[in-house]
Amino acid sequence: MSDEQPVIAKPSPYAIEVEGGRNYFWCACGRSNTQPFCDGSHKGTSFSPVKYTAEKTEWVWFCGCKQTGSPPMCSGRHKTLD
């Protein structure tokens, strides 16, 4: 298991309106220039994007700090970061 840590892209969640039935790939490494989604910047790291399929069209909160306990959604862990 790698001890590599993700980059904190944003110390709060990203509110995104998702489209029902569409797949989204959440950036787990924090290096993507298209946050909160993957742009391939994880290549060469131990990270992989997390696939999220929207069940319906709605607003959801994707994790920005990359420390969530329930990827790819925000779990509120950003509130405990220094």
C-alpha cells in the first residue's frame, strides 16, 4: 500500500449539477486541472479516478479536499483539516 497523499484541490466541496444516467470520473489525486473531475493527471501516481453514475439529475457535492471517507462525495472531513 502506498503512503502517497492526494493534493488538496479545494478545502471545501464542489457543488455540481449532475445529469441522470451520466458517468462522471472524480479526481482522487487532486492534481487535475478540471476539478473535481479527472483529466489524467494521476498517471505515474498510485491514484485512480472514481467512477460515479448519477441516478437522477440533481445537485451533489463532490469532495474537494480528497480526504473524504465516502469517495467521491463530500463526507465533511474537510472541516477537520488544518
